[in-house]
Amino acid sequence: MREAASALGLGYRLLADQGDPYLHFIGPFYERHEPDGGFSYACEVRPAHANMAGNAHGGMLMSFVDMVMAQPAYMAQGNDQVTAVSTVASFIAPVRIGDLVECRPDVLRKTGDVLFVAGVFRVADICVLSAQSLWKLAPGMASR
Amino acid sequence: MPSGPFSGLTGPWYERAAAGRYTLLITISDRHLNRHGMVHGGMLMSLADNAHAGAAELQTGGVMVSTAALQCDFLGMAGCGWLEAVAWVNRKTSALIFTGAEIRAGGELIVTSTAICKIMGAK
């Protein structure tokens, strides 16, 4: 049984504005600093995020996924000069309006210019989505 | 046509279907961009997801599909302007449809994608 949960009630705060117009347009999203130094992220699924079937739109979920997977890449790189090269996701269970989707992403490996990031996305204790992303130092962005 | 609240928020969308291929167009404007002034990866994946569903639903007689898996490879970037996604069906089974899609900006290939769509209500 899923119970409605609020991000703020679970200790999250609004994700700081990182200057992405698209995320401001579709958000808000939330972040929480964990006691061991890690970060978790959350999205409260609103009616505006729905698809025709009344569940969260796959593109909306992938937009949240992209934001979440970018954060450890930024931290590992020390700046935001990274770009997603590839993202793969499995949609394991439907996400409904009112659900709070949470994820604590991990950097699996960092090489000289490539980062492997993974995330398991949950609603309460139900795994709803898993994703992996490959990030690369953005060509041409280092000098900006 | 992509519809529902989220597609209404991110659109408008324009579609056409011919010879089993589904084409979906959108005009990228400032609200779709990331901090670097390029189309946000999440928006590209929204476009891909809608295109996969459009191609799959060409073969279900209008029965809706839901995305079970999605892969997107980002070959290039694009700023404001038209994006064109073309999607097709690689294989259809009784419950699943395997689709492919490409996104182009001004003729340049920027995303290649595959998806597995589940036919809603199929056993």
C-alpha cells in the first residue's frame, strides 16, 4: 500500500536552482543531504506530470532521472562541465499522481573522462525504475 | 498524437505517419533548454518516448502502450529550433513491441534510441 508522502516532510529541501530552464519548467525537484555525506533526490508527481493513462509520463520520469544522474557526475567532476552520452532505464512499476519518487544515485566508476552512474528509483519501498547513465567531460565546455 | 497533461505542458507536437514510420516534430524554445543553452536531455528523452509510443500504437489499432524500457544515446546537441523524431517498429509480439527511433536537428543526427513498449491490457 502506497501512502502519500511529502518531500519536505521527509527532510528534503527544494533543489537549488542550477540554471536549467527546463527543470524549472517541469519541476520542482527536491534534494536531501544524507548523514554519511551522500545525497538523495525526490520528485512529487503532480497532475501536470501525467500521461493519457493517468500515470507519470515516461518522459517526465526520464527528465527526473537525467537530473538525478547528473548530480553525482557534477560532484565527481567538480563542476557541471559534463554531458550525458547514454541513458538506459527500465520502467519497473507504474508511478501514480501523488507518488513521491526518491533516488540516491551512485557513481559506479570514474575514469579520466567518463563517469558511470546508476540509480534505483523508489516509491516508498517499491522499486519503480532503474537507470544507468554514461557521462563524459563535455567537449568544448571546459573553457566556458 | 502525444496527449495528456505532461505532453500538453511540453508541446505542442506535430505528427505524421507514412509507410510504417511515425514522425514527431516539436519546436524547441527557451523552456526546453539546459544551463548550457542546449535542449535538456530529459526533453530529448520525452520526445523519444512519445515517438516510440506513436510508432507502437500505429500497430495496435489505437490500444495504448506503456514504456517498459528505454535507451537513448546522445550523439550531438541542439539549441532552439525544430527537432524531428522518426520511430519504427522492429518487432511486435502479443504483449510487447520493440521500437527504434532517431532524433535529428537540422538534418544532423543527435539521438539514437530503442524502446520496449508493453501493450496495455495484453497478457
